[in-house]
Amino acid sequence: MSKSIKNKQFWEQQLEKLKISDLSRSQYCRDYGINYDRFSYWIKKLNAVTATFVPVKVQPPERTTNASLLCTLELRENSLKIHDHSALALILDRLT
């Protein structure tokens, strides 16, 4: 494996090319002779989000009103009701 394939810049370029190629990851790797497992590792590494804490105001269920509800995020048996625009913007930014 050449030295250029091991550096971060190479994998960032490949990820950008993949995004604009309209190919699946496996097809892209086949077409360009890239190791699928190595590419998957770098995609995960490049897309890793640094965990940060976000201040949250917790209110008992009877105090929340649906009138100010912006959205509800659900994951398995948990739900998070978002009432604050800045909190929603922060969450959406972290998800993209």
C-alpha cells in the first residue's frame, strides 16, 4: 500500500468523491481499487462526532405543553420533546 493511501487527506478526498459519485460504497471501492474495510474505517473515523454536553431543562410531563412543541425525537422506548429553537438547531447540527 502506498504511503499516500495511509494519510487522512487521501481518505477525505475519497469520501468527497464517493459523495458526488452516486455510487454505493462497495461499488466505489470496486471501481477505484480501494480496500472496502479500510475505507469504512476511515469514513467512521472522519464522521466521528465529538461528544459534547448540551444544557437541558427538564420539566415534569404535566408542565410541558404541546403548543410550544417543535419536534419529538424517539429512539426505542425513549423520547425527547424539543421546545427550544436553539436546542433543536444544535441537535440538528450535530446529526448532520
